[in-house]
Amino acid sequence: KLAIGILAICAIVFIAGILRGVSPVLMLLTAISLAVAAIPEALPAVVTISLAFGARKMVRQNALIRKLPAVETLGSVTYICSDKTGTLTQNRMTVEKIYVDGRLAHVSPSNTAAGPGGQHKHTESPLHMFFIALALSNDAGADTDNNIIGDPTEAALYSIAKRHGFDKKELQKDFPRVAEIPFDSERKCMTTFHRWSDGKFISFTKGAVDVLIEKSGNILTSGGLKEIDTEKILGVSERMAADGLRVLGIAMRRWESLPEEISPENVETGLTVLGLTGMMDPPREEAKEAVRLCKTAGIIPVMITGDHPLTARTIAKRLVILENDSTAVITGRELDALSLEEFESRVEQIRVYARVAPEQKLKIVKALQDRGQFVAMTGDGVNDAPALKRADIGIAMGITGTDVSKEAAHMILLDDNFATIVKAIKEGRKIYDNIRKFIKYLLATNSAEVWTLFLAPFLGLPLPLLPIHILWINLMTDGLPALALSVEPEEKDLMQRPPRHPKESIFAHGLGISALWTGILMAAITLSLQAWSIKTDAHWQTMVFTVLCLSQLAAVMAMRSEKESLFKIGLFSNIPLLGAVLLSFILQMATLYLPPLNSIFRTEPLSLTELLITLSLSSMVFFAVELEKVIKRSR
């Protein structure tokens, strides 16, 4: 539509010139030049370059953009659904408490005991069996430099067992692993089988406490096997969880021979509980500030975890994701029991999802989107991929994430850090702001050229500009200055505004009207100067050419912010733009005062008075745009 309108104006300018007796060849060249100048052909390139610059900057901040449009759409995010472990927390697990043989004990590096790897003979006491299970039912290990490698949870269990004298490497010589059932998020358990000292076999199972108790028949104590006091064990688990600890249950089962069918249904039943372990994964220092920034920006952070609800609640309160609202926490079981309609009626009040399986993330995303929210979802596993793909912004983990999750995501966190998401959103908002600025600038300046050439014949004025003048102005003002706007620093209130609606027009908040009146003002100044300079026998065409070029450079300086004055944001806060404006100004002066260029551009050197008049009139645009911003700030 824009192109059709411009071509219609060009046709009118061409016909009007012919009717006034101007050379058809000159009018044809003028009409073509006007079409070239009026259509913002640089806009797609400038937008793409701006997005690419933004993506490059985000990579430096550890956010890798896989899909370029995501750079700009980040600014529309209203909900960030983030995994707890490793994203909101440091993913550096340490065992702080253990519950064995009816006693809850605090564990510290100084609390060590000799195990089978030391001088004491191996016994089958509850404490020894507990630490043997921690060491053997574990996929972590040490490298040649004695650094622990493996999942942080497993590494914490490996470390505490070794510290107490139960070295996995030594134990495996006596009790080699012969089979295993890996952990999965549905069972919330893992089991390993080992050959035991009496020639028989033993299996160790670790997992969520509530799940493990359901699979167990008794508990090992110093007085032998006793019936499980479910209420007591769950009470201990909840006390540990209330301290923010991630609680795991440890159990075992003896076997006369290795079972023929090693499946969860056949193996993970009739277990004997050995004890509980409570691990602390401290929240990231920067996460709390990032959560605060989210809230001031109108973005709601939501925590998703497989941990116990009390653990999740404690961590969420420390990060200020959760305030004193008991209805804001929901478990995976409760989520399964809700229909999509029932869930949608509650989803906007929920801030913490506990004991959630990765597959349930998709239900969360759908419910929020159905309520009109723009959702960013994090994930690292294969099962997270559907939710990442469905989310408006899918965010995969760069360190712990699988290839499948990365392929489904729009963005990859190279440091697995929640604060990086907030930085990326801030950058996305800034980029969208800058796109609006150079669209406004291009529309205002291009329309000024159109209005000038279109209205001149109707005002009885000769053709204001030659084709070469139009193309030169277009080259000077639509290139480097417009591109330099893309690196404009962010506005001070950037993260204090609510998120932009994804369907909001680029011309919202008066951008179109502002560009229109600015273009008309530039045209009015140019045509008024033309009329006056013809009457006073001045170098009218050179003055018109200069004032139209310089007024556009004045406009770009004023359009650096939609509300703040240039004097407040600082002249030197965007050096590339200042350099582009100065270069354009110098080149424009060269067309006036260098004889070789005079003959090419059909210009004449202006007197000091004429130059001062053109500079004064050009600056009027700057002050007019600044006045508009004063009015906006006063509202």
C-alpha cells in the first residue's frame, strides 16, 4: 500500500511538471528519484542488521539466539517459567543433613568416619549400609586430577560417602555393579544391582521419599528390621524440605539371585529403607535481583521443579518468586487431576510447580497461552522439547541441555543462568525500541521529501530539487544515521514498562502521527525557504537542498529517545550516531564549497548569511521534536 501511494504521488508530480512546461526527461528523472527516495528500501536491511547486532551482543551475555526474530519478540514476554535446579540455583549440591537409624544429623566436612576403605572392617550397620548405598548407587566419579564429574546430585552423594571413608572405586572391587534401572522423571527413582559378599545380590534404590516409602515394607535400624513409621519419616522429610533441602530416600533389597526380569514393577517393591539425605542447592546470588527486575518490568517469574513442595516453597520465598500465598503452589499430582479448563482458571495465580514431570510443562504453556500470556519456558531434557517448541520463547540449557532440547529452542543459555534470560529480555526490548526509532526517522524524512516535491507545483513554486539532490539526501540521511540508531543505549525506564503486546502495531503510541507531522514540518520549512529565497534573489535551490538535508540530520538527533531530551541522555552517549551525523554534515558542506562538486550537484557556494539561515531553519525541526517530548513527559 505504501509503494502504491508513493507511485501515485510520483505520477502526480510528473504530470504536474509536464503541465507547467518542465522538460519531460527532467520530470521523469525527478519522479524516479522521488520513488527511490520515498520508499524506505534500507528498512529491511537496517532491521536485519539491528537484530544481528542484538544477537551478537546477547551471545556475549551468554544467550545464544537460534532464531533471529526471537531477538525482538523477547520484549513481549509476560511469563518466564524456569526450572529451579541450575537456573535459579547454583547447581552445586552439598549434603547438609542425613537421617539414619532414627536420628537426624547435620553433616559437615569435619564429620568423617572410617568405612570399608579405611582400617575398620565392613559391617552391615544402618550407617555403613547407608553410605555404601550412596557410593555404589551412583553414576558420579573422579577423574585423574581427583575432580568429581557427574550430575550435581550424584556428585554430592559421591562426595559425602567418600569423605566418610566409603570410596566408590574401592567398594566396586568388592561389590561390582551387575545391572541397573536408570532414573526417570515418572518413577522418580533409580536402582542398581551389586554382587554381595555372601555370593548373593543386593539392590540399592534412591529417589523421592514419598515414592520410596510406598515401595518399602520396613526400615533398617541398629535393632534390626522394623516396620516403617510412615508419618514419622514423612515428618522428618518435610522438616528437611522446609529448610530448603532437596530430600532423597535411600533403600535396599536383598536377592538370592539376580531376577530374570529387571523392571521397576518387579524390582522396586518390598524395599528396606536405609535413610534420608538432605542436600542444599543454594540460590544464585544474581537470581534474586533478576526476579525483582522481572516484577518491575511486568513479567511474572514461575518456578518449576521436581522437588518436594516445601523445598520448592522455601527456595521460591528466598528468591521472592513466592509471597505468602498458599494457593500459589501446585504439585504434579494436583496438576494431573485438573482438566485444562480448571487449570486455566487457576494458572495465572500459580507461582511454583513442585514434583512436576517434564511432560506437564506442555500443559502449563498451553494454559498460559490460552489466557493470552506470552510465555518463555526453560528446559534441558528430551521430554522438555514439546514444551520448548510450543512456548513463544523456548529456552534450552547450554551446559546441561540435550541436543534435542537445543534444537527445539529459540534461545540457548550458555551459562544456564536465570539472570541471563532477564538480560536477553532487556536487550530484546531495547532492540524493539530502536527499530521503532529508525522506522519513525525514515518515515519522517522520506515523507518530507515527498511532501516537498508534491506540494511545490500546487504552491506555484518551481521544482525544488534536482534528481541528484534527492538521491544524495537519501544516501546521506537514510544510511549511516539510520543504522547508528540501532546501537542507541536503552531508555532508563526500559524495565519499568509492562511487556509489549505481541500484536501491537509498530506505529502504536503515536509513532505514525509523530512521523507524519515531523515530515510535514520539514517540508513546510523547506518550501517557505524556497519561496523567500526566490523573492530575495538568493541561491534558492542550493539553500533548499541544504536545509532539507540538514533538517533530517537534526531530526535524527532529537529522535534518539521517544521521551527523554537529548540534553539529558547526553550528546556523546551514542558515538556512532554522532560520527554519522558529523560525516554527513561535512559531506554536505563539501557539495557546497568544493568547485568540482558544484558542477556535479549543480550547487553554488552559500554566503555566510545564507548558510546561517539554512542552519537556523534546520535546527527548528530538532526543537520541535524536543517540544513534543516535553508534552509527552508532562502527561
